Amino acid sequence: MDDRSSASLWKEAKELFPGGVNSPVRSFRAVGGEPFFSRRAAGATIWDADGRPYIDYVCSWGALPLGHAHPVIEAALLEALAEGTSFGVPNPREVRLANIIRAAVPSIEKLRMTSSGTESCMTAVRLARGFTGRDKIVKFAGCYHGHSDSLLVKAGSGALTHGEPDSAGVPTALAELTAVLPWNDPVAARDLFAREGKEIAAVILEPVPANAGLLPPLPGFLDQIRDLCDQHGTLLIFDEVITGFRLGMGGAQERFAIRPDLTILGKIVGGGLPAAALGGRADILERLAPEGDVYQAGTLSGNPLAMAAGLAQIKEMERSRAHARLEELGAFLESEIRDLLRRRGECHVQFHRMASLFCLFFTENPVCSLEAALGSDRKRFAHFFHSLLRQGVFFPPSPFETCFLSTAHSLADIGKTVIAIDQALKES
Ligand SMILES: *Cc1c(COP(=O)(O)O)cnc(C)c1O
């Protein structure tokens, strides 16, 4: 068994991987200091390689709404494992998970399984272009849709804190086909559509952006975008990689009663293993190969272990009424934090929450867009983050990420967290 310390693993990792990591935000670049390695997590607790426990608000970036190492998922994985890890032919679990997704998300009439959110978003864009015969797409500043070329333009998540939201290596000719709009600004959207509507294949958005902090849509904004798309023959793509199965079984589209043409799911649908999906109107999905002329494929797509984990997690969420519990925990955390902010007379902190998603922005101004989020105090966030970490609370290591509650978080965990936040606000 590998019992090396976090520090010694980090030293070696820096020699092996660019920035020491296999996904940028893990490097702690946005907050400074060294990231910790982990070899074990259970429930709401993640341990670093030196055995120190943390209350975890990252929860694998939202993939684990029931917490780490859930026994039901573990049992499902062991059962699937005994039957083989990958077949290269269709397996029954793909059909079972697809049926559960379709029943939960009515706009999804047909779907394709993939292995990552990036892959699903990339395919959605290609499919929208193939279906409409148009080349332009529209996204919103601060929304993250994975790292395919067309979508890595003014993107959120790690792309925000690593210098360039616009990556090197994306050909200008391609980036020019991606128009970027400010979030929560219907006038800007209307203007763009008035000029170029007939050339726009698709609008892609996170219905509740959670990759530049949490930026809920203003009332009516999503309806306005749906109307603009309808008026111009443009497809509306909801990237529900975070919100899917988190804001309720039907995701954000159920909560806001909007029917997108295409939907991306990820994170929760894989139960902690690599799986994602792209679904939507049957007439659009039928354009995918081998039925249609838009190509997409994947050696490990619909992988039986990933399907087993996703199935077990989603079924267990439904059985245990996880969404009601997540809302209860979120509401409790919100009232405690708002009390604390009031008690401390903190007018330089904005607290946002929706269901089990929440974040703090260190600014006195209301935050409804990426621009406003970027105006928050990053240095204070870094001090705040490290104070929490010292106290055994792990928040996402960036001022532009969202915290995730799981059903494994107890009221006592939240109570401890609020005390730690009080101390961290003092120290930052
Ligand atoms: C995480 C995320 C993605 C990318 O998913 P990967 O599996 O990391 O490729 C896409 N969209 C949103 C909204 C995400 O949060």
C-alpha cells in the first residue's frame, strides 16, 4: 500500500504532470499553496494522504449528491464488476439508465451516452450545426461547457483563473463562429438575434450557471432565450451537467418549466464514474450516426460500470427522497450563513444558493453576471479558503466555483462549517 505523504506525492506529481495535476483547478493555482492528495473519502468526509479529515463541499465537483463511497453504489459496482468491465457491444444497463433518464427528463426523447460532459457538449454543437445547416453558436460569458474548441471561449471553471478564458490553440476562424453574450442580459441577446438570428445554429447555456460562482437566472431570462430561439429556428441546448438530477429529478428544465431542444447530462449520471449523456428531440438525435449523418462514437460509451454507478445513484436519490433532504440542508445552511453575515455586519459578502448549490462572493455589489463575479476580492477569497482548510473544511479552491452539499452532510457538519466560516471571515 502506498502510504506516502501528500507533500512527497505532490513533489513527484509536479515532475509528471503539467502543473502537477490532471485537471487544472485541482492545482490550487487560484488560491495558492499546495493541493492535497486523497486516497479515501466516505460520506461528507475526504481525508488527505496524511490522514487529516475535511468536510467536503467539492464532492467530486457535484458528481456525488449522496456523498462519497455510498454503500448502494458500491454494491452495484461490485455486482457489475463481477460480470466484466467493458464489452464493446451494447449492455442492458445502458437501456436501464436511458429509461430512467427519459422518464425523469421529458424533453429527452432519445439520447446517446458518452464518457464526459466535454464530449457531450462537443457533440451537441456538431449535431446542432448538422441539423440546422448553420455554423454560428452562442454561449454566455462564464458558462463552462467543457473544453472543446468551439466552447472554450470566455468559459468558466478552471479556464477563468488560469489567465486566459480564451485558450491558446483554438483557431481564430473557429472561435469567430462562437458569439459570447453577457449572462442575464436579454437586451444583448435580442440585439444579437436581430442581427444574426438566421445564422445561429444553437444557444448553449447552463440554466443555472455554476462555473463562475453560482449565477441564477433572473426571472424570465430563460423564457426570453427560449422565445428568441423559437423565432429564429435556433436550437436551445441546456447544459445540465451540474443541474441535472440535482435541482430535482427533472433538473433545471423542470424547475423553470422550459423545454430545451437538447440537454447535456454528466456528473451525477455517472455516479462517480466517467459517464455523461446528450439527449433531446428525437428528430434531432436521429441525425447522429449510424442513423444520421453527424458522426460521434466512443470505445467506452455506456460502460457497464459507469452505467451501474449512475443507475444506483439516481435510483437511490429517488428512493431516499434525496432532493427534499438536499433542500432542507441547503435552507438550513443558508439561514445559518445569513445570520452569521448579519451578526458580523458583513456587507462585503454576497451569498447565493439554489437547492444544494451555494457560493460566496467577496464583493459589496450584487452579482448576476461574470463581469460582476470578476469584481470580487480574490485575495480575500484565498485567505478565506485557506483558513477553512486549516479548520478541516474543504471548499472549491477558486473564487469562481460552486460548493456542493450532499445528503451525507449532517446538520452537525453544517454547524461546524458555519463556525469555521465565522473564523475564516475574521482571518480574511
Ligand atoms: C463539469 C462540466 C462540464 C464538463 O464535464 P467533464 O465531464 O468535466 O468534461 C460541462 N458543463 C458543465 C456545466 C460542467 O459543470
